[in-house]
Amino acid sequence: MRKYVPVAILIFVVYIVFSGSLSPYDIVIGSLIAIAGSILASKYLIKDESKALSIRRFFNLVSYAFYYLTVAEFKAHWTVIRIILSKDMPVKPAIVRVPYKASNSYTIVASANSITNTPGTVVVDIEPQRSLYYVHWIYAVGLDPETTYKEILEPFERRLSKVFE
Amino acid sequence: MRRSYIVLISLISVIFVLAYLTTYMGILGPISSDTRYLAKLFLALTYNPDTSTSLRYLTAMSPEAVTAIVWDYRGIDTFYETTVFFMAIVSALTIYRGITNIESKTQGSGLSIIVRVVTKLLIPMNIAIAVSIAVHGHLTPGGGFQAGAALAVISVLLAVVFSGYSFGKLGMGISKAVALRSMGLLGIATVTLLPLIYGIVAGVQTYLMQNYMKVDSPFTFPIYAWGQLISGTLIWLNLAEFLAVSFGFFVIFMLLSLREETVKKYLGVGDGH
């Protein structure tokens, strides 16, 4: 029973936000479609419902979103702005291997999208068998796995592990 | 290099000439600052809860003028449009005759885990949005066909991101999709014929696809349900069309995602390897 709650909440919230209305009609239809959609989709999305319903993990997610949208984005933008504005264009582009430690697919995907969404780094491929991202880096300070992990992935994966792992 | 400059310059000059002609020479004719009479008529009539004048016989009881026109004022036309779409799917099924379910002997690996996880999360959201478009068809722009097209995106996502065989794994065979689509069509037929059945039973004059009362016919579909405007036939026709269109597209995309070898083997043509 609890297994169906997270997906039902997701569908209900999307339905209400998209409809832009809180009338009884929308609450009734939104609830019905949330129940039906959750029964159909939960087994593909939820493995451990106690994680999905954990308040602590939810607050970790909110604090990650705050960290990501302010600190991480500011740092990455600042680096790229400095490169653009300097007259000799100090770039050192490379596609580097970044090893990841996470095992949960949501952590892997959220980390990869966080890397891609910050300017200066793009995940171009992933090799799940060897737990590797291939990241295009605008200024590669090092090519060894320890450096790339620490510079590119560590701040994201450490925080996201508290949400999904 | 020289050629591309000539292309660029001629494109820019065509844009400038067109902009000049339409803005300063007025070659498109004067632009009316007033709403056209026909538009005013529709805006006044599509939703008209005022029952004191005889204009009430012309209303569709829906604030969404497009849905009112599509499913009420020219409802029979839309019915035939749906029939054309239905015939197209029947033709596709005839060409692919005999294929009722897609076997999943081999499983394609699909795209990377990043795309797969994001798509998995998008599919329930897609369902929510498609249903919202369908059930608000009589209130806001959208409706059954648009909602059905939005839901059918799921089948394309499944075939491209996961595998053409994922339909079978999800228990969504072609025969099931055809059954759901036929249910939608039956729904449209039921709403179309209900006024007629009511007319025969109650002994009053009614019309096919009748939504709201006419001068010579008192029959009216329920306009409100527990205080919520449902606009008579419009909500039911939108829901039925949603079912018919979405699963019609599902059938087509499932058939198109089949491998040529599989199809030829089923049909017994070519060597099919």
C-alpha cells in the first residue's frame, strides 16, 4: 500500500500544477488518475518505498537543490565567465574518465545531470559495467581518477547519496 | 564562399522587401480593429446560461469555443474525421495482419541509464498531463485528440528509449490496444445515439449528437455534475476520443517499431531470414 504513495503524489502534483486549478473537480480527477497511474507505474519506479517516503531524505533533496542552484551553479559559471573574459582564452579541454561510487540508479542519473547542467562539464557517455562517466571538461586540471572524481563529481555525489543511496 | 554570400544577401533583401511591403504599403489589406461578427456570435453563444431568451437554443454550454464548434456545432464532421482516422488504423492492421502481440525473445538494451531513468520518471507525468488536457477539453484549449496525441508520446518513448519489445513486457499487446481504441469509438457512438434512444423511449423529437435543448426538442445532456460544468456531451466525447486516439496511435507506433524481418516472417513474404 505504502509502495504506491510516492508515485501517486508525483502524478497528483503534476496534474494539479498543469491544470492550474484546485477545484473539487480537479482534486477528484487528480486523485483518481494518481491512484490508477501509481498502480501502473510504481513497480518500475520504486524499489524501496521507505526511502521515497523518508522526510529526512526529502529535506536532504531540498538542501541539495538549494546548494546546486546557488553555490554549485555560481562556482561553475564564475569559472567559465573568467575563461570567456580573459584575452588568452585559457582552455585545456579533455574528455576524462570519472569513476562513480553510487550504486542506486537515481544517484547515478542525478549526479550525471548535475554535472551536465553546470557549465564547463558535460557527461558524454556512461559505462555502468566499470562505473565510469566520460566527461568533457573545459579545463582539465588532471586526468587521473582521483583528481577528476574530487574536482567534478564528489560535491554532487556526496550530497545526493544522502538522498537516494 | 561567394555563392553563400549571394544567397545570404538575397535572403536578407527578400525579408526586408516583404517587411516593408506588409508594414508600410499595406498589401495585406486593412487590419480590422474590431472583432468579426461571426466571432462575436460564437463568443456570445457557446456558453450562454441565460435561459430567458430564445438564444438559449443555440448554446453549447461550453466556455471553450473551439470544442463547442468541433463537438457540437459541427459534431458530425468531427465524427467523420474520427472515422477517417479509424479507417487508417484498420488499413495498417490489415497490412500487418496476423500480428497480434509482439514477442520478446530478445531484449534490446535501449539507450543509456541516464535517458532510461529520466524517461521512466517522465511517463507518469505524461499520463497526468494527457488526462488533464482531456478532462479540461470543454473548459480550456485542448480536448480529446490533443490529449490522445500527448499520451501516444509514451509509445514512442518506450520504443526508442527502451526497446520495441518493451510493449510485450509491459503487457500492452496490439490486441489490447485495439480493444481500448474500440472502446473509445463505442463511447463516441453511444453518446451520438443516446438522444435517439431517449427520443424513441420518451416519444419526443431528438437529434443525433444532440447536446442542449432545441426549439422543437427538450432533450438535454446533464450540463452540470455536482455543481461542476461538464458541458453535456462535450466531456464524454472528449474522453472517448482521448481513448480512441491515444490507443490508435499506440497501435500504429507499436507496428512501426517492429523489425522488418519479424513482420515478413509473420506475413510469410520474402525470405524473412
